[in-house]
Amino acid sequence: MDRIRIAIVGYGKIAQDQHVPSIAANHRFELVATVSRSSGAPGGIPCFGSVEDLLASGPKVDAVAICTPPSVRYEIARVCLEAGLHSLLEKPPGVTLGECEELVRIAGERRVSLFTTWHAQYNPAVEAAAERLKGERIDTMRIVWREDVRKWHPGQQWIWAPGGFGVFDPGINALSIASRIFPGALIVRGAELLFPSNRETPIAARLAMVSPAATGAIEAEFDWRHSGGEAWDIEVRTAAGETLTLSEGGSRLAVNGEQVAAPGHGEYPGIYAHFAELVDGGTSHVDLAPLRISADAFLLGKRVQVEPFED
Amino acid sequence: MDRIRIAIVGYGKIAQDQHVPSIAANHRFELVATVSRSSGAPGGIPCFGSVEDLLASGPKVDAVAICTPPSVRYEIARVCLEAGLHSLLEKPPGVTLGECEELVRIAGERRVSLFTTWHAQYNPAVEAAAERLKGERIDTMRIVWREDVRKWHPGQQWIWAPGGFGVFDPGINALSIASRIFPGALIVRGAELLFPSNRETPIAARLAMVSPAATGAIEAEFDWRHSGGEAWDIEVRTAAGETLTLSEGGSRLAVNGEQVAAPGHGEYPGIYAHFAELVDGGTSHVDLAPLRISADAFLLGKRVQVEPFED
């Protein structure tokens, strides 16, 4: 089978740290180009200033991995899909549900594979938790996602601009794990969004959800005002009395307090293994649940003004 | 063919003014019950206090028309769909996209018809506009939806509560027309949401959208602070130079300034004619675009605080 010739679009930290090595380690892929305004590329690989340049004068490509900031992802993905390229999107797949739905439509029309990745879902511990919870009745789920925005997003202004998601930028990772492992739909029934008085996006949020698969409370708490180390935890209690705890952002699983080994590819190698399956099988994998839950929280959330935030 | 035995759930103004006469005028339906906490029903029809009561001790029903306020619609629709009843939902079909998606899943599982109605879409002038714009390239679209909230929602507190939509309650009617007539997806790229300092939902909003079918600006302006009569207008300019104007909430169509006759059923008779087709054909009709556009506007909207609003 021919190798899938792939270009990386957007050559920032996540592309360099995760996508380049994962592509290099997967024999189904061959990295043939990058697209970057800052001309970045690993040794010997040509770099183009835009996807239009790549399509006009680059090497032949079959697929792209789009790792740009989310606000420009839609226009780039649209050009790539229209050109018949299989497209992998970093998380979140867009800044609105509308643009994601339109990409789905174009991918269907052009019969190419579209893959909306949520990297945390490909953590082996997350996959193991999903397997254990399949078909279970759930009592409660509690998501706690606390970190220090000054440590994790120093000086990043786009997260505070309208459409920048604020604390939902990390929170959507938690929602991507929660919606992957939960054996039923997660439906927002109430939310509180805490906006610093000088900012356009929330610095903290609380969500109350329900599910046909759950009898008790499903709650999420996101907070960026946490300077004493991170908490990236999800705890699920089943009706059968088992407690599953995913900690460290989905990388460790414990059942009733006992650590469970979860062997597997790891996040990005798992993503590329799945992308190869999609391309080879001629199918797409589109998961908009984390973005939908976020949009629903903004739609019905109570806005609370809190003290200004200065970087 | 047997008549479709239908119950109306929620017996408020819209049920009495629109649903009862439209059901009575359509020979495919027979109104056999209502569900209402205030015990309302047209002469001779039994009324039940809940859908559970109706299912347990009422006459046999095949379908329901759910006309309650939106916040309780999901729980009621879930019970009805699970019980195998074809379900027609007043607009908006829910307060979140998540609950609507879950209803779609249940309807598919139970193989019953789910119909998310947006009454303004069934205006004959709207249908005529959609027909004229099919396949056209669009230059610009401008939506202006201004009314006096004191006149149209006197003393209604739920519209100001979180999840009450605020000015999107009428605005979503405009979006339901716009998304019906526009020959391509409408994608929100920016929004301004004007919140009174003492209220939880916006009193006015501006949306900037794009579409693969349009070359120019697509704009919407919703405003509840308009005391000098209503403006419920949508103007579309095509690339071919034609100007379509839908006015009076979608009830009148003009092309290049000339009124165009648009014969047809009328909004609610059209809705029931379509519901009968869906039930007879064993299919569903689910349109979440107006709700998705609204959620996207809240997700990336810039919040602007404006003067307090007192009823």
C-alpha cells in the first residue's frame, strides 16, 4: 500500500513536539512538506507560506495535519478538503459548530477523510476507562480541571479574545475525555461562567449536566486561578459501586483506589494509527460533542463578573 | 389510512391559537387529549396533568405536539419518544443542542418521527424565497429584527433568566427563515451581545456571518429596545443583481421592490401537512441550524454591558 504523503500546516510547538515524531514513527505516513508563515520545517522538508502555495507548487500530498490556532482552521481546512486532501484537525476542530458542520459536508461531498482529533481521548488510560464504563449505569461524575493560566498560557492574548474560549481551552480537554468515557450523552442543564471584568472569556466555570445513563449529579469545575500545582481529575462512580479515577489529564487510571495498567500507543501515535485506518478505509471520524457541550454552556450559562485579571 | 391520534402538551396561547385549529382543519389528525397543569382543553377533549398520566390512563395516542416553554421540553419529549409517540416540537426544540441531539438519537432508536418545527419557515413567502434562491450565488444578506420587548413579552421573566435566550427568542425566528432561504451554510464569525447590567440574557445582538454561497457581508441585528413599531425584515442581494425582501416576519416577499404573490397553506397548516407526511413516511425532520447559529454566537460573542432594563 502506498504511503500517505502528508503536510503539516502550522508549525508551532504541538506540531514540532507531537506531530513530527508521531508521523516519523508511523510507516504509513511520509512527511513531505510544512506550511508555516515562519518558515519552520524539520531538516530537508520544504516549507510553504500558505496551503494555496503548497497546492500550486509543492510536492504531491494526500493529507494534511492542521495544527494552526483554531480561529484560522476553518478557512485552511476548507481549501484542503476542496482540493481532495484527507484532513486531520488539532483540537478544537473550529471556533464554532457551524464551521465544523460545513467541513463535514465538504468532506462528504469530496469523499475524503476528515478527522477531528481530541488528543486526550487517545490516552491509553482514557481508552481503558471507556472500555470499563461501556454499558454501565452511572451514579455520579465529577470533573475538576484547575491550573495556573500564568504558567500554562503566559502572555497569550488570544485566549482572552472573543472566541478564544478562556478556561474552556483546557476545559474542553476534560470534556473530550468525559464524553469519550461516559456511556451516554452529556447534556448541560446549567452553568456559571466567571468573567474577569477586563476580559472577554471566562477564567473559571462550573457546569451541571444530566445524562440518560446517570442517576446522580454530573459536575465539572474549570479554574485557571490555581497557583498551587495542577488538578486534572475525573472521578466516576458507577451504580454498581465502582469508583474510577482518571488523573493527570487522563494519563493515569485507578479503580477503587488501585492503579490500573493501561498499555497502548500513547496520545499522538494513537491519533496517527487511527488516521491511517480512516484514510485506508475511506471514512471520517468527527466528534463535535466537546465543542457542543462548551457552546451549550455559553448559551445557557449565568455570567458572573469577577475581579480583573492581569498577566 | 387511520387518522393520527394526537395530544397537545402545554395548552398555552400558541396551542390554542394555532395548533388546535390547524389540527381540526387537517383530516389526517384527530385531537384526543391535552396535557396541561392548568387543565385547559377544547370542548369535550380530556385533559391530563402530565404525559405520564396521559400514557397511564388516557386514550390511545400516536403523536404529541409539545408546546410547553422550551426549558421543560426535553424531559417531556424524551418520555413521549421512549413511549413510541411521534413528536412535534414547537420552536426552539430545546434550550441546548445536546438535548436536541439526544432526542434525535432516541427517535432513531424507537423508529418514530421527530419534527423540530420553526413556524416562520412554513410561511408561503419564505418557501417562495427559498425556491428563488436555490442554487444562486449571493452577494449580501441583511437581517433586521427590531421590536419592543415590553409590548411582545410583557412581564415575562423567563426570557431574562439564564437559558431564556433574551432577544434570541424572536431572533431565532429570523435565523430560522435565513437558514431556510439561504443557498448555503451560515457560519458565525463574530457577534456582539448587549446585556443589560441587571439581566442574564441579551437585549440586543449583532451577528457577522460568512457562507460558501456568499461573496459579501451577511449581517443580523436583533434589538428589543425598539418602541416605534416592529421591523422584521430580511434583504438578500444575489450576485445576479436581484434583491429579495422578506418583510413582516416572513409573510411578504418582494423581488426588486415588486410584491410577489405566494400562495400556500400558511404557517401552522403547513406544519401539520408536513407532520402527516413524516408520520406516514416513517421519517423525521430535524433542523438544528437556528439553534446552532445562536449557540455559536454566544460561544464567540463579545459581551457588552448596557443600561439596566426594567419592565
